[in-house]
Amino acid sequence: MRLYNTATRTVEEFHPHEEGKAAVYTCGPTVYHFAHIGNLRSYICEDVLVKTLIYAGYELKRVMNITDVGHLSSDADTGEDKMLKGAKREHKTVLQIAEQYTKAFFADFNKLNMRMPDVIEPATHCIPEFIHMIEVLLEKGYAYQAGENVYFDTSKLQNYYALSNQNEEELKEGVRDDVGVDENKRNKTDFVLWFTKSKFEDQELKWESPWGYGYPGWHIECSCIGIKHLGEYMDIHCGGVDNIFPHHTNEIAQSEAFLGHPWCRYWFHVHHLVEKGGKMSKSKGDFLTVSLLEEKGYDPLAYRYFCLQSHYRKPLEFSYEVLDQMAAAYEKLRRRTSELSAEGEVDKAVFEKYRSRFSEALQDDLNTSMAFTVFYDMLKEDTNDATKRALTESMDSVFSLKLLEPYAAAEVDEELAAFAEAKIAERAEAKKAKDFAKADAIREELLAKGIVIKDTREGTKWERA
Ligand SMILES: [Zn+2]
């Protein structure tokens, strides 16, 4: 398995800490609002990563946190608390908001057919662990108290910028919000581990700590929850490119200072979903969610199919025009694969040939578009349905597009079928009467409705174009 590693900026052979096992961590959502489909693109690509590891035979454990406290609207500890913002907007408590949007997040997760993480841990469940880690960091001299908050001292590390420094572009993405000045900080890049006195006197959720009644900073969550469930060595840490700085940079700082040795070896980052002319913004146009796509008549899996057509390390340009094309291609594929018959013997040689080509494509830094090329080649292969069906089942364990599930014939289809049959009968009459112009006109009329007809020995057959 070869993977691009942000930490080294190269595609590397994957060697987990423990042979045959993969310890994977994913930054979960801050549950103050619905997830944007751009964020969900990251989770879809991570899902492909996870399923590729499983396909390759790794014993996998994936952990995800849920941020329900401490995440300010700027990742650099400034601005408003996101959870509080959500609660005010909807006149609810922070915990109600957290529950509501955690549910909504996993409903989307499900609709996009993603594998649930093995451990899902909300930050509010781990306060004693956070306090312990902060105590150790203070003891070791990596943290300090100022203005009754506790900060991480980034000047204590020589390689603080190791992850982010290597890519200026990604670094800029991370500091997009305006950085407010916090006079307690000794260095500009220092960050909060524990808040007590801050501008959020009205923070709803607070806990006792050695430094006073308060709440944790955002970054400490992932270090703590990751170490708690995956141990001192993590194999792959995932997230969107906007997490590289400051969030992942800070996670590394805390974890390695706490552990006293290197922590996570491979850093996997998914690029943004963009629209023509740049990054998607919440302010202009629709706030794109899975529910909105459904309201507009799209199958959420058509969006998954769309995401799989491009490489995770490239920005993906979203438009409804492209989504329409993708949805049509997905529907056509689904009709084709759901009709594959299971009868007959699987040709083992053909099965192995395609299985290994497919596996190679994915293990080459998740080349999903190549995996699709292999898949479409396989469908064209001169072999029986049973073999194609077995291969579809195998490959769909990664694609997760429900390719073998019966494709629901919608009512519209019944109407379309009746229309096609009537026209075919009319055309047969015309041909009998040697009115070939009319027969051709009917063929054109059907084509305009997306129906292709074929004259066979058994009579005229029709299918969707
Ligand atoms: Zn995180």
C-alpha cells in the first residue's frame, strides 16, 4: 500500500507500527450545524482509505472524536465558540445542539454508505483525560499559565512547523480567519489547552480543574482521544487540508511533548470541494447539505460516486451540471449491475485478474478513478454474469455504491415503459404500411425521451439511452 504522507510530502510505502494492523484516527465534526457536502467529501475519501486497508487485509481500528465543546470560530482560538453560536441560533442548550447535530451527521454518514468508526468519543466525555494530559505538559515545561488560562508553549519545540511548513499553500488555508491578539500568549502560535477566564464567561459547559472552573481547548481533544483509544503510536491521522495548520500541527506538538517520542507516522489530507472561481463559501448560494441534495432529487450515493471519480489530493469542482452527469452515469451503472445474474460458475482466473488490478489501483495512493476504469473494463469483459457479479460485489465493498441492490423501478419508469411499448406498436404498424418516414420519426421521438430501440429477431426491444 502506497500513500501520500503530508509529513514527508512524498508517496510512501505504508508500514504500520504493528504489522497487519492499522490504527486510524479521524477528526470528527464540530456538531453545531449540518455538515456541508464539502466536509463530507473528506469523510468519503477517508471511508475509501479505511475500506481499502480492510480490502488489503489489515486489521483496522478507527477512532473519531465529536467536538461538542471548545472549538472557536477561528481555529486559532479567537472568535465565538461554535457550539454556543449554534445554541443561541436555535434557542437550545449546547447539549441539545450537540445531540441534534451528532445525529444529523451520522444520518448523512449512513446515507453516504460509510463504515461507522470503531470508537466515537465526544469531547465532553473525556475531561479527566484532558486535565491529566495538561498536567503532564505543565510538569514537563511545555505549557504555562497566563491570565488564568493554560497555554501550550510552541517555542519549546524545534520542529513545531514540520507538518505545515512544507506547504505554504496549505498553511495559508489554515490561517484564513483573522487572528485576534491574545496578550497572554508568549508566542503568536501558542494555543489554549484550558480556558478559565476568557471572553466566554457565559460558556454553558464548564468543569472543575486544577486551574479553575473552565473548559478545554479544541486541539487537546484529538491528541487525548487518539492516545486513549489507539495507544502511543498511531498509524494514520486523517482530515481535510484545512486541518493541517493549526489543528494537526498542534496535535503533534501536544502528543509528542506528552509522550516523549514520535506519535503518528502518516498524515492523510483530503483537498477541498470548490466551485468555479474558488473555494465554496457559506455566504453565497445554497448551504449544500445531503438533505438539500435529496430535496433536489439526487440520490446521496450519486454524490459519493461523483467524489470517487477524482483524486482526493486534488480540489474537486462542484456544480449541479456535473452532479447531473454523475447522477445519470451512476443510475445507468446501477441498472446494469443490479441486473447481473448470479447463475453459473465464477471464472476464477478472470476474478483474480480484475481483483488484483483493482487492488493495485487503490493501493497506489487511492487511485479511485483508475479503480473505476478497471471496474468498467471488467463489465465489458467477455465472461459470464456470475463472474461479473462476484467482482462487482468484491469491488463494491470499497466503492459502497449499493451496486447489487435491486434498482427500484420508479413509477415514472412504468409510465415510460407504457409509452415505449405503445410507440413501438405504432411503429410496427407504420412499417407494415411501408410508411418508413413515420417509423423513423417514431424512433427519433423515442430517442428524444431517452429511449433507444433495437430490432431483433424476437421483435423490437427498447432500453434507456
Ligand atoms: Zn482533530
